[in-house]
Amino acid sequence: MEAGKLVEDVAFNTIRQAVIYVPDDVKAALKKAYANETSETAKTQLKTILDNVEMAEKYQAPVCQDTGTIIFYVKAGAEVKNLHIVEQALIDATRKATKEIPLRPNAVNPFTQKNSGDNTGRFIPFVNWEIVPGGDLELTVMTKGGGSENVCVTGMLVPGEGIKGLKKFAIDAVIKAGAQPCPPTIMGVAVGGGSDIAMKLAKRSLLKPLDEVNLDAEIAQLEREIYEAANMTGIGPMGLGGETTVLGVHVDYAFRHPASFPAAVAFNCWAARRSSARIGADGSVTYLTHKGK
Ligand code: SF4
């Protein structure tokens, strides 16, 4: 098969998997939350979400009407040939997915307010590139809903306040977000680098499975603290009260300028859509997150 067509087909499948199937780790966390919630309202909300997840799988339909903005994360092996064809293949896959799945057209020109109608436009789908050793091409798609995107925040904190300031910033963001990001959410929190770098790291960490424990014990502890504090806000599923406001927290960091303390909080809603696949140097395809779907 021609290389561009192969990338397009794999990208199309990852978009389809992402918008229909909530990842297994998120599904498990929703089920656990349902079992643990004591508030009847929270239980009802979680039951509705779980029914929604099941119906999407049964009818092979997107799990939410907002199929999001399409963002790709590409890990390109340094030995992969013809990398110049990848971006166009991802655009073609996005157009095909919009028509055939279908996806809601979500790409609007901010100046003319015109919707392109096919989820593509300047810098959309956005492609994050990473060059890695080897000959494989790994594609990950995140289809990012508008409600959870609207409450993402970046801030330049006071360096002297340190991690204490970061925790306050993260919890303030949860309280301010309230019901808007369709809780229970997943939080990506990042510190350092610069305002753009912090948000890039925060958003990228939303791709990590919820059951992946941070290898750094201090950061793992910080993640637990933010998780517990966020769930003490009482915002609850869909903002109607309860003990489950977030399903998980991932923290990442970069070194910072001595005078700056950039921080970012990215939210994903319960419909945390992501899917990954690897195209091997020999043209073989392995679906990494949604095997057999
Ligand atoms: S925030 Fe998520 S669940 Fe809520 S409407 Fe948007 S995509 Fe759907």
C-alpha cells in the first residue's frame, strides 16, 4: 500500500476508535466512581455516563455530540522515510472521518466565523512532532472537547510560593471550572519551561492512562494531593454534587527560568478521547490502545 494511504487509513481508524470508545482505564475509573459514590444524584449522573459509553459502543456512534478538535501527537522514528507526506495524510484522514463517522464540523475561522465544514483549517488538525530513534511511526489522536478546553488555564505564578502556589492554582482552576468541563474530569498539571511549554506538557499528560503511576515518588504524591483536594470540592459528576470531580491527575514539569514560575492546568472531560497506533518499518500496523476495535 502507498505510504500516504497507509498513514491516512491508520489515522482514520484512530479517530474512529477515539470518538466511539472511551479508553478502558477511563471506563474502569467511571465504574469505580459509580460504586463508591454515596450521593444518589452523583450515582444517577455516573450511571447515565456509563450508559452513554455503552450505547456509543453498541451503535458505533460518537460518545458525545462534540467530537472535539483533532490534535495529533506523532512520534516519528529518525529512520522513517517520506515524513513529508504525514501531515497531508492526517488532514485527509480528518476529512474522511468528518464525513464517514461522522464528526461534528468544529473548525471555525476566528476572523470570518466561517466553519470549514470538515474539521480542517489553518493549524487544524494540529500536529505535535517528536523525533525518536528507530523506524516506526507512532500516531496518537486526541479529540478535544470544547467544554473542557474552555477552562484550561495558564498562569505565571510567584516563584517564592513554589509547589504550594501550584497546588492552589490547580484547585482554583477546578473550582472556577465547576460544571463546565463535564466532570468527572482528568487534569493535566504542568510547571516550568514557559507559558507555552507548561500548557503543552499539561495537555500532553492527558494522554497518560489513569492507572499509570508517576515514577517520581514526590510527583506521584503531588498528584494524589491535587486529586484528593479536587474531589473535596464537592462539584461532583456533571457539577451536580458528589465526591467524584476528577478521575485522575497527571503532573509534568520542565526546568524554569529563575525569575519565572509558569504553570498550566489542562482538563479533559469524562469523554477523554484518545487512541494510538504504531506503523512499523515493514508496514505492519499495531493498534496500541484500542486493540480489536
Ligand atoms: S466537555 Fe466533553 S463530554 Fe462535555 S460536551 Fe464537550 S466533549 Fe462532550
